[in-house]
Amino acid sequence: MPASYDQDKEKALKSIVFWKGAMIKAFFETDIHDPRKIQENGQVVGNDTMEQMAFVISNAEEGIEKIKKYTDLGIH
């Protein structure tokens, strides 16, 4: 899971922008190996999706809240 922390949420998101291509389900169902194509396909992924699918936080409380979702599911 991509993760990023910065007090500025936009900076945190920018630091993991290269993972956008891996946020597309089709990426895992097709035979694409060219990183330029993966990056191109990732342009359709918005920051809201990145925030949901990655561990992007701007403070400790936010991190605790996100981790709690997993521990509540029994993941330790």
C-alpha cells in the first residue's frame, strides 16, 4: 500500500503520484509492462481516489483513524 505523510496534504499526495497507474484494476488484468503506458493510464486517477486507496495522512490523528479501520477488521 503506498503511503505518504506531510503536514500539507497536497504535498503528501504529490509524493506518491507515480503509484496512480497501480490504482487501476485493469492494470493487473492486462499484459502492460511499459511504465510509460502505466503512467499514462494512471492520469485518470484523482487525488480523492489516491487518498482512499493509499495511506496518505497529514497528521497523527488521521493516521490513527486510518489504522483503526484495519485493526477493527482484525488485521494486526
